Amino acid sequence: MNTINLNKKSIDNFFVFLYRMDTNSKKNLIIKLTQSIEEPKIKHKSIASLFGNWKDARDSDTIILEIKESRNNNREILDFE
């Protein structure tokens, strides 16, 4: 995400505008700003969840045969003159 870097004068100008806001709006803004600076919580997965076995009713020979039969060699060889 791109960020905007403001100098002190720009921040002061924003504050003049924000100072005039009602209390409820200020509280909502504080909540949004706080949420925007909090680090996202990283969900850890167990190593075991990354691995599994292949579930298929076909045996390995059948799968290999189907893969080989699905290949098509349509490469054309061009003559260069």
C-alpha cells in the first residue's frame, strides 16, 4: 500500500479541521486510525497441515497412462531457407 508522508505544518492544518468535529466522529476516527497502525495478526499453520496424501481411486499406472495419453505433440518444424 502506498503511504503519504506529511510534514508538521500539514498535520497541524488537518488538526484544525479535525478539532471542530463532534466527539463521536473523533472517537470513530481514533478507532480507524488505531486499526490502521496495528500489525495484522499472523495465523500460524501447523507443518502437518501443509502435507497430505493424494486421494484417487485410480492406481498409479492408470494415472501415468492418462497423463501420457493426454500429451499432444503439435510442434511444427519449420524449414529455413
